[in-house]
Amino acid sequence: MIAIIKYNAGNTASVENAVRRLDYNCVVTDDAIQLQGADKVIFPGVGHAAPAMAYLKDKGLDSLIKNLKQPVLGICLGMQLMCNYTEEGNTNGLGIFDTGVVKFPPEDKVPHMGWNTVEHLDNILFNGIALNTDLYFVHSYYAGLCDATVGVCQYIVPFSAALQKDNFYAVQFHPEKSGKTGEQFLKNFLQL
């Protein structure tokens, strides 16, 4: 069973539909027992960091997520909340990835929205995906480059498009909105 974390952030339905299209059973839940018992956990999200983190803390999911042992995939806001800190609402994150999340400088069009190239490193989640592939982004804040960076995108500045540390994976792009390439990425995660 694939568990998709419910925490009052948007986009869970799109992720659920993408998982089901790949013939996996899934549940959208904030139940600790279901999350701990799942084969894989997806931490999606579109929304504002502060209320999202407040919901996680209120449900005790902030400490639970950090201690999960199965593969966990953070998407967009989910990725940002897996970092140390985000400027959005001056919010402390889960600290899984040792980097901060900051707002793009106002030199260009923000949010970063649309297709952009991801230069990825040798990582299992990019198996079967061509180098320098375009994926779909929608975000105004970005995670800085760090030791866990396995994919880089350039928009005003270079930033972490994908992170991986131990059983934790995270992407700033939306695989569920990235066509066949995103489907392959999601499939790679679900087959871990």
C-alpha cells in the first residue's frame, strides 16, 4: 500500500490519480499507523509552509515522518518542509535535508512556473530518464544546493530540483504533472 500524507496542503488528488494510473493501491491519510505500515510514503503539497507545518505538528506527524524507515518521496512543498527551514512564514522544517529554502530574488518572473531542464546525477529515481530532461515546476521558494542534491535546475539561480538522503527522496518539480517523464520518475520510486 502507498500512503499519501494528508496535511491540508493541495495536490493530493493529482498524486493519488498518478499512483492509481500506475496500478498501485494508495490511501490519503494522516493516520500514524497507516503511514508507518505503508510500503512507500508520498509527502506531496501545494500551499503555504506555515499552516502546513502547523498541521503536521498538531497531528504529531512532524516527528513521525522523520523516523519513517520505508522510502519517502517529498514533492514541492513536501520537499521544502523536509529541509531545515523555509523563509515562507519563517517556518522550521523537518531537518531531513541540511539546506534552507528561500524565495527567488525578484529579478525575474516569480513564481517559477512551467517546464524546465533538470540536470540529474546518477540516482535510481532517474533510471530510464534522459539527461537534461524537462519537468514541470510551480514554486516561488527553492532549496539551496547541498550534499543531498541529486538533481539541479537553473531559474535565476541554480537550486536543488531533487534531493536524496538514505530512504528520503524529494523533488521540487511535480512528477504527477510532468507527462511520461514524470510517470517514469514516479514508477521508479514506487518500484524501490
